[in-house]
Amino acid sequence: MNVIKITPKHTEYPDSLRSIATAPKQLFVLGTPLTELTNQPLIAVVGSRKVSPYGRQITRKISGELAEKGIVIVSGLALGVDSIAHEAALEAKGKTIAVLPCGLDEIYPASHTELARRILKTGGTLVSEYPSGSEPYKTNFVARNRIIAGLSAGVLITEADEKSGSLHTANFALEQGREVM
């Protein structure tokens, strides 16, 4: 598989991202073309990295049920809620999109390299606005969250701390006219 670079001028660039105020100038895509997945309903599932047993259970249940109904799960491949949402989608034989805060040549966190491989193997996609060789700088995580919200019809936060990055995703979703749950 090769990483494909797309810009807003390309037909493969998602319309849902074209419409946001801070649309990425470029996207790097690995896996199924975004246009194949964005023709289906997409819901972002995000939340705490330090997830409680209840948060783990409810994230798995809701994400799995959504994926079973053909809804593509979008998340950030992070520890906690994000990875649980991706895993649940895969277990339900559904599709998932992982948006990374770094180049696609460096999976972050590295402990999710196998999860990223499974996402690709089952028809999912990895996306980043950062070229190969880009490290996951702190500011990249907030920027990534606007893409997660922008790709999705709505954002579901299953569990989050008061100062969670998930709240950035919720704010982006509200600014973009998306539903927050």
C-alpha cells in the first residue's frame, strides 16, 4: 500500500472537510480511499486515555453496534477510548478511520502498530495532515481533533476528563455544525 497525498482540489478529498473553516491543506491517506468510506455515515468516538471499566464497556458496546449498522467509526488511535472504539468496529466487521497526529510512517502510539495494520487489512484507513517524518508534537493532537470532527456527522464522547482533548473535538464539532453526544 502506498500513501496518497490529496488536497482540496482532488475529487478524493472529503466534502465534509472542505466545508470547515480550518480545512487541512493536504491529507495523507493510507488504505481505502476516503471517498469510499465518506459515502457512508461516519461517527467519531473519542474520550479519555485513562478509561474506567464502565467507559471501556460502553465504548465497546456503542461502537460495535454502530459499526454493525454500517456506520464508519472515526477516532484518533490513541490509548483508551479511541483504541477501544477502533477495536470494537473491527470486531463487528465494520470499517474505521484512524486520524494520526504525525506522519503515517510513524504510528503513534507505537503500541498500536498492530491495531493500525488490522485497520488497513480490514478495509479501513489511516489519515494524517502531516507528511512522512513528522513527529507527534503536542499541538498536532488538537489539530488532529478538528479533522476527526470534520469527517464525522457527529462526535460521541463516551468518557472524558475535564481537561480532556476530547473536549477540543467537541468544540470543533459544534463550530462545524456537527452533533455532539
